[in-house]
Amino acid sequence: MSMAMFIQHLFNALTLGSLYALIAIGYTMVYGILRLINFAHGEIFMLGAYFVFWGVTLLHLPWFLAVIVAIAVTSLTGVLVDRVAYRPLRDAPRISALISSIGVSFFLQNLAIVVFSAIPREVQRPGWLVDIIVVGKVRILPLTLVVPVLSFLLMLGLLFIVYKTKPGLGMRAISKDIETSRLMGVPVNRIIALTFGIGSALAAASGIMWALRYPQLQPVMGVIPGFKAFIAAVFGGIGSIQGAVLGGLILGIMEIMIVAFLPTLAGYRDAFAFVLLIIILLVKPTGLLGEKLEDKV
Amino acid sequence: MLNVRDLHVHYGGIHALKGISIDVPSGKIVTLIGANGAGKSTTLRTIAGLVRKSSGEILYEGKPIDGWPPEDVVKAGIVMGPEGRRIFPHLSVLDNLMLGAYSRTDKDGIERDLEWVYELFPRLKERLWQKGGTLSGGEQQMLAVGRALMSSPKLVMLDEPSLGLAPLLVKEVFEIIETINQQGKTVLLVEQNAFASLKIAHYAYVLEVGQIVLEGTGQDLLNDKRVQEAYLGG
Ligand SMILES: Nc1ncnc2c1ncn2[C@@H]1O[C@H](COP(=O)(O)OP(=O)(O)OP(=O)(O)O)[C@@H](O)[C@H]1O
Ligand SMILES: [Mg+2]
């Protein structure tokens, strides 16, 4: 393989890795606070993508505005899901919320089939994102530059919120001890809503960029990326934001590189993530950066 | 300041509080003593809004506060330092203190109270960037009290602050409680260390399996035969 090829693959890999990372963050944040695997997260990713293309094709919004609106609406949808499907089960055994999340996942998928129809739709991409740039021998899709950079900026914003703001302090407290956080005056339900809002916004951003990269919309498009991002979160250490980012990047890079270097294995592309999951669960069950999370009452 | 009237609490089938009444007058130290499982923590947790009452009344400055979520109770001026300290081990000492001030927005007031907490506990000031979990037991207790004070409470409820501390530190904890009381905080103190808490309390209640069986001034109870036999080792 030539150097030029390798560089192209690297950009592709970083793109896929960033997209996984953005989804994985939502899984890990919700798990960190509620010990809940939010199976509906992949559908939130899917909604983000649909909303944007609705905005562009039906409402004729300019791209930039459509993206902002879609992220905001998806974020609110995530908050609504928590409010309707998880909050009433806060004091119930944890398995109830888990089952509820599977229900929400099916519900949103089917709602999307009804509203958007099950027929895959092609995405019209703005030219400047897909007109190949040639630098020497390297041919680069501008999208594969834009996605990692935007993702990186979103993650910086997230770290700022979590480590430098008061609601962020509330999140870090709740993830360790909900009851004592409440005694200190942290409005727990509002912080949990904020967590869902942020996680869903990042999933929407990922869904939108995914649909630009792989330009097709369909109601089940969130299932496989959702599963893989969940694996990435577990691999990185569920509960840890840095772990989710690392896990997402590693998974994306390995997936692209394995297909690139061992094309005969390309058919096993999706199975590969599960192999990674099994290995990490055997070797280090808490994931790369995870610590043991106590069960909370 | 705080009046609890005929309070009943159930945990499922367990009748944990069977109609208790307590008064905490402004500016005083009131203590609640009793054996394991008597319902001391349940009383504080119900006032703090963590546990729902079955019946009865909780009045704070004349207003009913039962049914309020804990964050509103804190805002109103009642804070609880929970049993076992419950420091956030992964957060710095400063973040732990700032969590105590979560319900506040008055930046200047928060700064002033930080300085006050540093004055009360100089050891905390030296360890601001250290993780809460790396503090010694005594330091953690100081942090728990300091964190509670950061909410600028009128009423401070402490659940067994001397639990598990060496005798010298126990003494220090009770001195601190007297100090913060002298500086204007009303205190509702739950303790198993009956002797030390009765000595500093203006008024005291003895709780046995969910009921108040005895009450009086701290001195009265120290001199009471039944208290001496049951709680002061004869
Ligand atoms: N969450 C709960 N669920 C069920 N029962 C509970 C719960 N919390 C307390 N109890 C029961 O209520 C009763 C009173 O408990 P509480 O914790 O108030 O006692 P306490 O006086 O604080 O005891 P200790 O000195 O051991 O802290 C006990 O019988 C206890 O088992
Ligand atoms: Mg107790």
C-alpha cells in the first residue's frame, strides 16, 4: 500500500472513529448517571439525520440552519424520552428502565417508518463536502477532514461543560452518589434531563455527519452504528467520557484498517466489533479507562 | 424554627416512625439519641425530603415543607450532613465544598462562606486540590460539615458526625458543633454518643423503635436514671 493510500484510509478511519465516539459519549454519560443502557440511543442518532434532511428538502432551510434546528429538536426528543419512558421508572428495579428503552427503540423505529417511510432515501450532499481535494498524490474527501475537526470541537465543548460548569459538577456528583447530591441541593431530575439533552445532541450531530458520509437515510440506520458505539463505550470503559472517545476512535480506526489491509476479511466488518467486545470483557471487564462502578441504590 | 408533629413514616411494611413530635427552636442545639434502628436517620431524612411521610406535619418557620424535593428544602435553609459522611471521593475538596453551595447564586456570599469554612477547618484549606477520598476519616468529617455549611443553612442537621472517629477527633467534632451554633446556626444533632451530645445540647429527645420515650434539657437527661442505664453505660 502506498503512503498516499494510507493517508486516505487514515482520514476515513478518523471520520468513522469520531462518529462512533460521538454516539458512545451518550451511552456512557447516561450509564454513568443512571446505570441504564439506553437502547433507544441509536434511534436518536437516526432522528437527527432525518430531521436535517427534512429541514433542507421540505422546509427549504439553508444547510447550516437545518443542522442547528435538527440538533436542537433531537436533543429535546432525547429529553422527552427520559421524561416519559425512564423518569417514571427511576425507583423501579433497573431492568424495568432497560426494557423500557428497548420499547422506545422499537417505537421510534416504527414511528420513523410511518412518518418517513421504510424506503431508503438518498441524501443530496452539498458539493463542497464531496468535491475531492488533491494534495500531491493524496486524494481527500473534504468531509473526512470536516467530520473529525467538528467532532473534536464538540468534544472540547462537552469537556468544558462537564469539568468547568456548575451543571457539570452536578453531573459528576450524581454519577457517584445521587442521594447525597440531592442533599446538597443538586436538582437531580434537571441534571439528568440535561445529560440526555447533551448525549442526544451529540448523537444527532453524529447521525447528520453519518448521513453525509454514507448518503442514505433509513429508519433502521441507527441500529448498527448504535450497537458499535455501545461496544466502543464498553471497550473504553463505560461511565468514562474519555473512555468513550478512545473506544470510538479505536473501533473506527481498526475497522477501516482491517478492511484496507486485509480485504479478504471485509465481509466480517460488523462482526469485528463484537470480537473486540468479547476480548475486552475477558481481559479487562471495566474497559480501557473504566473504574469499577458500584451499583447504586 | 422547626416543628415536627405526629410524624409517621413507613418503609413498605415497616412502621419506622410511629408519631413523633420534635421542636427545634431557633439558635439552639437539639439532639436526638437512640439505639440502632430507632429511627433517628429516618427522622432527618424525612425532614430533608428524601423520604415521604405517611402522615403528620413538618413545619419550618411556620410553613409545611413535607413533600418538598430535597433541593427546595436546602434552598429554604435546612441542610443535612448524612450518616457516614458521604464525601464525593473522586472530587477535589474544593469541588466538594462547592457542591454544598450548589443551591446558591450569590457569588460574594459563597466566597465569604468559603473563607469561614477555611477558618473553622484550616486543614481543609491546605488540601483544596486533594481528592475527597484521599482524606483521613477526621478530615472527611470536617469536609462533610464544611460542605453542609456552604449551603448557608439556618438549620444544620448532622447524622452521627462522630461515628468511627478516634476519641480526640470526637471531641473536636463536638467543639465544632458548639462553635457553629455560637456563630448563629441552629443544630439538630443525631448521635449514638449520648454523653457528648447531651452535654452540648440545649434540648434532647430519646427515640426508641420509632417513638419518643423521653425528652428534656440535655442536663435533665444526663441526670435521668433510665438514660444513664440505657445509653450512658449505667
Ligand atoms: N430504606 C429502608 N428500607 C426499609 N427499611 C428501612 C430503610 N431505612 C431504614 N429502615 C428501617 O427503619 C428503621 C429505622 O432505621 P433508621 O436508619 O432510621 O435508624 P437509626 O436510628 O438511624 O439507626 P442507626 O443508629 O443504626 O443509624 C429500622 O428498622 C430500619 O431497618
Ligand atoms: Mg442512622
